[in-house]
Amino acid sequence: MSVNKVILIGRVGQKPEVRHLDGDTSVANFSLATGEKYKNKQGEMVESTEWHSLVAWRKLAELAEKWI
């Protein structure tokens, strides 16, 4: 079994949507925008934004609800 780790640094798109499931389990859904700026072959500055859909469970969902 292998584990992949990703660190995303960006801006939150909207307040997290938090649900509380049976057994007192919390789930938070929210979006995060990451961007980059670079010069293309013609020397022009190019800016791109990519949106990520994130899901946080249990304690992380509670932290997202409180702090985001």
C-alpha cells in the first residue's frame, strides 16, 4: 500500500458546506483555487487558475467549519 501526500496552498472559493452524518461524523465540502504565473515562449506573462474540490472528514471537517 502506498500513500500520496499533496499540499495545496491557495484561496478558498466559498464557505465550506458541512453535513453531520449518523454517528456524529462531520463532512465538509469546499473548493480551493491555486494559481501560477509564468512567461511563455513569446515572453508574455501568463496567469492560470485551477480549482480543486476538497472533502474533509471528522475533525478536519470541524476545523474547516470553524476556521474557513
